[in-house]
Amino acid sequence: MTALWAAMAEGSGAIFDDALRATADKPAHGYWLNYARCHDDVIWKALDRSAAKLRQKTWTKFYAGGESFADGWPSR
């Protein structure tokens, strides 16, 4: 979910592709679990292995700084 928000901020699916590749290797005895989350708790730290801190700060600025396509208000 976090990678999807990052991909939208960058206008590129590269980070999302990285996340999918990293999770594609499921053990034969494993299962997938669907988990719905609220967008209010996007945690960039979940992408530390795929994206540098500066890149994560750029996404935060995109969503909180009025640059995004969102019509909502940033939290204060």
C-alpha cells in the first residue's frame, strides 16, 4: 500500500514493481493475507530497503505541500 502511494507521488510504477518482486517469493507452505489500511497511516519506513530517506521526504512534501493531485488538507 505504501509503495502504491509512493508510485503515485513519483508518477512511476518502479517502486511498486520493486515491492511486488520482493514479495513474490512466498514459501510453498505460506499463504497470502489481504489487509485493508487507512491512507492516514502511510509509513514510508516500510520502503527503507527500496528508497532512500531523501526520496521518502520528497513523497511527504508532495502529499503535504500542496503539490499533489489531492484536494484534502494536510494534518497540522
